[in-house]
Amino acid sequence: MSGYRYGEYHDGPDPLAPPYDVRAALDEMGDAILSGSTPLDSLRDLLRRGLPGATDRRGLDELLREVRRRRRELRERGNLNGTLERARALLDKAIGQERAELFPDPSDDARLREAELDSVPGDTASAVQQLGSYEWRSPAARQTFEELRDLLRREVLDSRFRGMRDALANPDPEAMERVRQMMSDLNDMLDRDSRGQHTQQDFQQFMEKYGDLFPENPRNLEELVDILARRAAAAQRMLASMTPEQRAELQALIDQTLQQAGLAEQMARLGEALYARRPDLAWDGSERMEGDQPLGMGDAVSALEELADLDRLEQSLGQDYPGARLDDVDEAAVRRALGRSAVDDLDALRRIERELEEQGYLRRQRGKLELTPKAVRRLGETALRRVFDSLDAGRRGDHEQHDAGAAGELTGTTRPWRFGDEQPIDVVRTLVNGVRRGGLGGGDGDGRVSLTVDDFEVAETERRTAAAVCLLVDLSYSMALRGTWAPAKQTALALQSLVASKFPGDAVQIVGFSNYARVLQPEELAGLEWDMVQGTNLHHALLIAGRHLDRHPDFEPVVLVVTDGEPTAHLMRNGRSWFEWPPSRETLELTLAEVDKMTRRRATINIFMLATDERLKEFVDEVARRNGGRVFSPSADRLGEYVVSDFLRARRSR
């Protein structure tokens, strides 16, 4: 029998893991939204923190920390003059070997050769150029000098083509000729592409011939151009990061090496084509490398190339620019810098952002992220649940009116069905009635029951009196200054959810007021912000609430007011708002006139006062005297508890 081994799955995310519940993500966002944050900011905060309950999934902040840690490691990895140091060491070694060979020889030729070695320039590039035509007496020195040339050739090519150093580890004329032919074919392919004559088949044929020279295994010409352009830009930044002396010396070595290899023209042609195609890359600038280990040109360019990737990655992961989205993050750059697990983390974050939209919780309108009604209902349920969690068990309750009717909770009793009844049918009692009447199937024993109209019974439910609910919420700037705006918004959401879920027959209207008043739709509540204007126009808010009550004359009126200041504005006859502070006599008289109208409608106004200044206390006391309503002065964090409790008390008393 075949043996099986089981172990932890390492190749990406668990394929058997249950799908992530985006409602949990919405609840996490809701904490910020209900505290006054916008949907966009709350989504960004969620993505920064990571997925709730997913301990193995990192957020953007942790990925950013990994990027910065990796950047520090790269900068401490080494310095950029490794090729120069190694070239100088090989040059000194070759000269030393040659002198050792010449010293025992008493001939004039040996002395002339020693004089020629004495005149070798101090900089490496000039010395290599001068010794290029020198006829070495020492075989060891000749071999060392050829090793130096091979080093330069491999490092220069590796700085432009990753992996070329390994491909030319054992150089021979055929290998170099193949490199020259590859560069010629590559430039020809780029020229054809610029004329619109390139095809994917051309690229595939190119890779069949030279694919071993490109370990990145690009899939098309665009990917190949991106790979080569990023490396060429890093090579430019490497030179710019050196001292002027080092830069001049290394550039001279590069030029000599390319010229000797017969690649100078093709390399210049390739560089121009790459710059023209990717001018957006960081071709200029410099980096500070702080390590002690000398890096060869290929390794130094690789380090600078990765640093450039990390810089771009840090910017995209930061999401701090207008219109930022996770789709802007380059997955390939994440894989190169942080590995496969980071790609999985990023994909999970993208999935949350995408699922919130696809499952109908978020939508984008004109580039702005908004909550949908579905999301608002969810947040309202969350706000209401928090309110009830803060209530004492004895203060919780539903309706206490038990007249039999067509709506409400089940009473546990039944009655015969009458035409027009909408109550649920009691199946068990209905079948029992049929059996008792003798409607059980004949002797064939099939178990069927024959029913007549008289057998049907319906379940009785409590009768609930419908209410017309008006919640008037102060939107003035003072609410934000006092830190009471977020609790007021949570309270409005909780009350909206309570009425929709427990009292579906009620007609609820939420009115926000500052210098003007306006009706707020449920989907507006979560993303609602305060108005940075002057004025507390309770007069206009009461006018709108009165029209709502008049549209429901048979409903019980419930009016709740949440404010932190006395009225300082009223609506004039021409429809404009008039603001004055301290409040004018006309503002107070018009507002109190609307209070009197509410009293004649039998609507009790209960006011929740979020400030304690004397003017506000005098005004609300006058409203209570005229209307008979109550005045509450809750702390901001208990506002929802007070409003919901008062609403439930009012509904029970009806």
C-alpha cells in the first residue's frame, strides 16, 4: 500500500480555510465610523491594522515595518566600491608577480620593464588601459591580469543583466560572441516594437535562443523592458552614489571594458531605448550605503535596485496619496521584497476591500467611498446592541399592551381564522381540528388529513399602536467642539435600527439642524458630518417634524430633541435663516410657538441636553413647562441609553 504523510500546508493561504466574513470587517470599521470617522478613513484604518480575528494576516502597517526593516538591512549590507577595490587588488597582485619575475634578471630589458611598471598611473582605469598592451614576462602575472579583465567584463555585464556574471563564469570567445548577438537581437526587437511590428512570437523565439541569460523568465517584451530598465536605472544611481573620484574611475573602467568586448555601441543603444520607454523610473539620485563589506558592481546594482523597489513599495503601502487603492501596490515588488507570505497578506486585504463592495456594504460615487443602506442597517444594529448592553436587565423591554391584533409578538393563543386575517396559521391546531372532525384519510392508511375552512386557526399576536417618531439632532459645530457629535450619530443610528427592527409599523423621521434643518435618510447617518456653520435652528427642525406628525394623524406622536445649545437661528418668511447671538427675542418666540403647536398635536417633547450653560437650561425649562415633556442631562457616552430607554418607555405607556 502507498504511504501518505500529512503536514502543515506552506504553499500560500490554506485552501480549506473558511471564507472570511466581511461583516466582521464592517463591524471593525463601524467602531471608527460611529466615532465620527468617514467610511474611507475607517477602511484605511482597518487595512492598516489587518483583519480582525486573523492573527496570521498582517496589515499594511506591519508590511510597512517589514519594508523599512529590509531597507535598513540593505543599506548596512556593504559599500559600493567593491569592484574598484578588487580590481586594484588584482592589479597590484599582477604587478607584484611581474616584478618578482623581473628582479633576478640582470638584463637591460628587465630594467626597462621595471621602469614601465613604475610609470603606471595611480588610478585603476588608466593603469588597466596602459597595461593592456604590456607583454607580461610572468605567466602568473599574465593570468592575474586576465582574471582582472574577466572580472570587469562579468561585473559590467552583470550590472545590466542580472545573472550574467554566473553565465560568464568560464568565459570563452563563443560565449562573448553569443552575448554580443543577444544584445544586437534585443535592440532590433525593440526597434521593431517601436514601429509596431513586434509580435509575441518574436519574443518567444528570442527567449528560446537566450532565455538562459534572463533568470527572471519574463513572459513578454514589456516585462523584459521593465526588468532591464529598473536595473539600468539602478546602475546609474550606483555611479551617482560614489565620490566624484570613484565615479570617474569606475566609469572609465566600464567604458574600457565595453569597448574591448565590442559591446559599447550596443549597450549605448540599449540604454537609450530603455530610458525612452521608462522615463518614470528613478534614473537620478543617490543612495547611502553604510556597510563595511565591499560589494561588486552586480551586487551593488541589485541592492540599489531593491532599494528603489522598497521606496516605491513604501509609498504605495502607505496609501497616503489622493485616490489611493490597494490595487496600486505592485504584487511582483511585494514578492521580490517580502516573499510569498506577504503577497498572501496583501491579497487578503485586497479581498476585504473588494468583498465589501461586491457584497453591497460599500460603493464608490464620483470617487468617494460611501456606505450602502445595507451597511447602515448593520451599523445601526451594532449601535443598538451596544445601547442595550449598557442597559440594566430590568430596564429592557418590549411592548406591554396585549390586546389581540394583527401585528406584534405571539401571545401563545389561537382563534378561528376569519376572512382577511394576516396572522400566521397555527398548523398543529389546524390539523388537530381536521382529525377531530373526522377528516382523517380513508382505510387505505395513507395518513392524509382532509381540511375544511372551519378547521383553520391562526396565532394571535399583541396589538401595537403605531407611533410617528421624530428625532431632532443638533448638527452645529459646537457639537464637534464638545465631543458630543459622535454619540449623537450613534444614537440616531440606534433609534433608526430599533424602530425598523422592533416597531416596523412606526414612522420614524430623523431631522438634523444647524443654521437650517433637513431630513436625514438612514443611509446618510453613518457618514454624516457636522456642519461648520453658525446657528442652532430648532425652529426650522420643529416645523419639519410637525409636518411629519401631520402626515400621520392616527399615529402616536414621539418627539425627541438632542442639542447642546439654545436656539440661535430661525427661519424667516422668505425662507432664509436668521442667526443672532445671544439669541434674539424673535428667534425664541418663533421656536416656542412651534413648541406650542406640538403641544396641541398631543406630542410630548423630551429634550436631551448635552451642555449645562444657564441660557440653555432656562430655555429647556420653559419648553418643559409649556409642553409637559421631560428634560435629561446625560453624559455623552450614555446619550444612546437615555434616548432609547425614553423611547421604549413612551411606547410602552401608549
